[in-house]
Amino acid sequence: MLITHGTSPDDVFIEHPLIRKDTVEQRDFQTNIAKECLAESTLVVLPTGLGKTVIALIVIANVLSKKDGKILFMAPTKPLVDQHVAFLRKNLLVESISSFTGEVPPETRGDIWKSSRIVVSTPQVVENDVDAGRLNLKDFSLVVFDEAHRAVGDYAYVRIGAKYSIDREGGLALGMTASPGYDLEKIGDVCRNLAITNIAVRSELDEDVSPYVFGIKIEWIRVDVPEGVDEMTVLLQKILDEKIDALRKYHVLDPKRRPGTRDLLTAGAVLRVQVNANRKNYHLWKAITIQASAIKVNHAIDLVRTQGRESLRNYLQKIVNDAEDKKGSRASKELMKDARFEMVRRLLDTGGEDHPKLDKLKEIVSEQLSKKPESKIIVFTHYRDTCDNVTGILCEVANARPVRFVGQASKGTDTGMKQKEQKEIIEQFKSGGSNVLVATSVAEEGLDLPSTDLVVFYEPVPSEIRTIQRRGRTGRHSPGRVVMLLARDTKDEAYLYSSKRKEAKMHLQLDSLRRRLKVAKKVGADTGEAVDVEGIFEESEDDKAAERKAASVSKSQTLLTDFGALSSSGLRLVASKERNKDVLNKLKELGIRFDESKTQLEDFVIGDEVAVVRESIDKFLHDIERPELTSKIAVLRDRYKRPIIIVEGGAVQKSDMADKLPIYDVMNSLIHKLMIPVMPTAGVEDTSAFIASLVKIEMGRRKNASSGGASEEISEYQKRMIQGLPNVTSVLAERLLEKFGSVQKVLAASAEELMSVDGVGKVIADGIKRTATDKYGPGRNSSLDSFD
């Protein structure tokens, strides 16, 4: 493996007899990993966009120049096969490079297998040709498994890997993936199935990788679920609750715990096993219908809360179409009979606010294109309906040229994209004909998409593999940005935590496996014994501890999102480092940094108004009657608008009420006498959390102040005042205020003027007028019931 300088002083290219000159840039981490792959069968774990295919190219060139035999390169899909073939033909000085997919007739493949030095193929073709005797894996010196995390279960990679390890003793296997998964057992299965004995892991933080990455800024933006969906959610939830109660009678759900989606799916699997054992049992068939209905309703609730009204409308229409089909499912037919289901459909037809994610997405894309008009952007959505909706919405954004990008499979009336269409869209995106790719999962894995400036997750995904693949679409050639949109108090937040926890665990498991493999190989070299792969993949107590650590790390990373804008908020934080080192270390884990202070009075100063003094309970009780403390507090009150005393630990945590009462008496006396808040905390953890909360609140206050927050707060009060009128919803309150301009004018309007507002009829108008004009009298009968 030779290296030479390229055409400019800054370029360094790989020089090899089989690699075209000045085509492949030399990167230390790629050549380092390639050396490992040439020494033994290796699983390469490398983030998307860092050149796994280049590593395969280097390994292939070296194998072909030093060994007899051929190369088999497999990829899961035809577009990926075509992509790899084009890359190898462009960069390798090898003539006989062939490709196979299901489109090549079996009878013609035998001769091509024999004449080609490199064959790139889908694994299904390889499996079929091995079974048919057209192919002998013994002929290959190297087998490459792209997207190697698929090598589990009954996927074709599993049989091919097992057959290759038997037929070609000493043959090299190279597995490549952005993530093999977080589960140790699955990682072990991948390595066992491909006869892997080495793991080469790199991340953006590794010393030999960092010179080639530009950093990715990750932002989490939370939005509230629209108020207008509450009524629909309540109706759907009532249907779901009934289905859950019915399933509990079949003993397939835990009676003490609220079931989630996974529980409902598991219940279905259990019921199907029972039905297969007793197919004549009517009650079991009925239970399966109930379970299928529960899954549909549960999905509908998730859609309206995380995707929007349009996604729910499309989904409910699919249920209706299924119910009206003679061969449609019983579950759909049963739901169609439920009056509440029909009420939800009617509520959708009345209009209302769509999901705030859509407006936020438009804002994000518009901002990116304003700052950098030549930007390329990918928006990932989980559902095709959302993909269509988002594409249409983004057409309204100035300078945005969005294009829809989905997979080849057709789902009912939703036709997929042919491979030719996909290629055209990718080329259009590369050339700048479109600048926003709105894509489903098809854009996550493998495809040769250009690096982007911005990647938006319309919703988080619970899979760490998919999260890593999506994130890897930016930050390759310049600093990248990833934005995740989350609807508060929905599955979005659970999925975010789940993927972060799994990713943290994956890195810990891979590090552990890499160390164990290294130790096992050293022991094997010293003793002459084979590496005990089975023992390596058994979970130890250290692994379990690492998993707990990963969960803790993930939680801390999630908390970091709350303080992501701290540096740009203009909020200055000062702390006495000498007295508060323990708390400051905790705050650093959350991304909060303080300037050091030499003051003798304040422990923490947050912005211009908040100052915190931290005292131990013992010292506080000792000083409570001393004039120095009173004087100290008086100075604090003069200097700051919001001084606070934290009283930490000690006797305040005693469980005996008789011990606690005198302490709280003293605290309350101080609060009453000096008008200053006193906050008791259990210790460093509690104190750190309290300080973090103060920082967060002050950040929010500053943000509101800088963006007209006071005005927004008044508007909210005005809206609530109007909403308090009889039968006036939040939507009507907003319409009334927009129409008349102020609370005073709403109350002064005539009934006829009020009725000119969409949704306000005579009953509501009369109710508003009577509330505004009737004489007040506590206890008198105002007959408000007549407003309903």
C-alpha cells in the first residue's frame, strides 16, 4: 500500500498498481482500518459518509495484487449494487468487474461468475446460485458484506457467511456498517455469522478521523400538540381503552400496567399462536380482531399527535377503504361501526390548526436558504403521507425546490418510485435542480447522496442504526446541522431517548468487544489455542455496568438539549469555583459553564437579577441569629432583584417530623422577616438540579424579552380571558380577538357583529353579550346552563 503526493501540495493520494493514479485521497483512518482488514476478517463500524467503500477498495486492490482468487462484493439493493460497481470501475485498474441483480437471467450467470475477477451482487442472487451449483464460494479470496448489520435471522448474508467460512478456509470476510446495533447478542450474531474475528470502530472523535470531519450541530426543537386535536384524541383513546380492557380478559396484557405499542404487538403474536393450536375457537378469533383494532387506533392517536391532521385523515380513509372492501379486515369493519370513529372523521372535516411541526419546518428551511442559498437539505419523514404533505408545504418556502423521494414498494394506492425515477431524483438533487429532498427511510442507507448542509428529522426514530445513518448525511465536507422536531408529551420524546440510549450502549459494547477480541487473540498467540468467539460475545457484569452507564450518559445528553442555546442567549453566569467545585462539575455534564468569581458573598450569579448563596444546614442554623447573616442578606437584596438562599443537606433530611419542624420554622421566619426565598435541598445533586432550573428559566425570560415575549404573554392573557366566556374555545377566542383587535372591543361588539366570526352562532353570541352586560350578583341565578 503506497502513498504519494497528489497534484497539489495539499492533496495526498494512494498509489497502488491497481488503483487509478490521483483518484483516491489518502486518509489515515481508512488506510489504518484497511491494514486490519487485510490481516483478518473484520467488521468495520464507521459513520455514514466517512468512506467505508474506500476502505473496501483498498482491501480489494491489495488482495487482488497478492493472492489468487476473486472478489465477491455484496450489497442489499440493486441501486447500491449499481453504485458500488460504478465506484470500482472508476477507481480500479481491473477490467473484469461484473454485477448481478435479479434482472440478470440465471442461465447466463454461470459463465460470468467464471470469467469475472470482481462480482458485485445482491445476496439473494448469490444464495440462489450457490444452491443451484452455479457458484462455488471457494473461488473467492475476499467476500465483502455491505450493510453487514443485516447478517442476522434468515437474511441471505447468514447462509452465505456460514458457507464461505466452511468452503474457503483462511478466506477473508469484510463486513461494513454504520451501526451493528446496540444489543450485544445481535452484534455477536453478526460477527459469528460472518466469521468475524476483529472489530474496527471509528467515530468522529477518533484522532485519525477528526481531521476529515467538520462537526455536526444537533438541535432538538420541541413543539406543543395542537389544541384542536384534543377532542379527537379523547374519542380515539376511549375506543382504545375499551379494546385494552377486552384484551385483558384474554390474559394477554398485564392488568397492572398501561400497555404500549410493543405490548399490543406481543399480545397479537400470543393470540396467533393460540389460534394455530385451536383454529375453531371463535373467542380467540374475536380477540385477534380486537387486538388488530387496538393497533389501528393506537397508531391513529400517534399520527394526530406527532404528524398532523392530514396524516390522520389519510390513515382513517385507508381504514374506511379496507372496511368497504369485501375482503377487508374484520378490525376495519368493526371500527367503522363505532360512532366515535365517525365523529373523529367529522371533526377532521371541520378544519383546524395543522401540526406546528409544519410551520416550524418551513421556518427552519427558510432560515437555512436565506443564510446559504446554495444549501442542500434532506428532510426525513417516517410516513409516506407525511412525506407528501411536507413536500407540498415546502413548496411555499421562498427559494425551496422540494422533491419527494420514497422507496420502490407500492402500498395500496400509494405507488412507489421505480429505480429509474430514484436515479433521476438523486441526479437532480446533486446538480441543484432540487435543493430539498423530502425522503422516507430509503435515503438512510447506502445511496450515494451528496453531503448536505442541513438534515431535519420530522420525528425521531427509536433505532440507533437509522439515527446514525440519517445524521451521517451532513457534515462531510463542511460543518453540518441536524434538527430534530419533537411533539411534547408524545412518543417523539420516548423515541429520542431510546435512540440515544441505544447509541451510547452500542459504542460501549463495541469498545468492550474490541478489547476482548484483542485480549483473546493475544492469549491465543501465547498458548496456540483458537480464539473463543462464543465466550467473547457473552454479556459480563462489566457489560451490564456499561449499559447502566450508557443510560445515564443518554439522559445527560438529552438534558443538554435544554441548554443548547445558552452560549447564544447572552446570559452571563458567574460562580465561586473554590466553594462550589462539586456542583460545577455536575452542571458541566449538562452543558452549563460558569465564569469564575472571587466574590465572598454570592456563590452563583445568573444574569443580572439572580444571585444564589449556598449554605449547609448546620452552618445556616448556627448563623441564623447572628447579625452577619442578616447583613449579608440585606446586601444581596440591595444588589439583586431575585436573591435566593439554598440550604443544603444535613438535618433537613431527617425523617422525624419533630426534628424537621423547628428547622422549617426558622426558614419561614427568615422568609417572612427579610422577604427572601430559602430553598432546602438534599445535597449536591439537588442543588445542581435547582441551579440548572434557574438557568433554564432565566434563558427563557431573556428569550421572551428579546423576541417580544412580554407582548406574547399579554396576548395569551387576552386569549384566556375571551376563552373564559361561555362555549368559547381557544380557536374561537383567537378568531374573535383577530376580528375585533382587543378584549374591550370583543365585549362591546353587538350580537350581529359577533356572529360574523366563523364558528360563532346565536347561542355563543348571546352568551358573550349576557356575560358582558348582566349585572353582577354573587349567588344570583344567571342561568348559564342556557348557554350550552
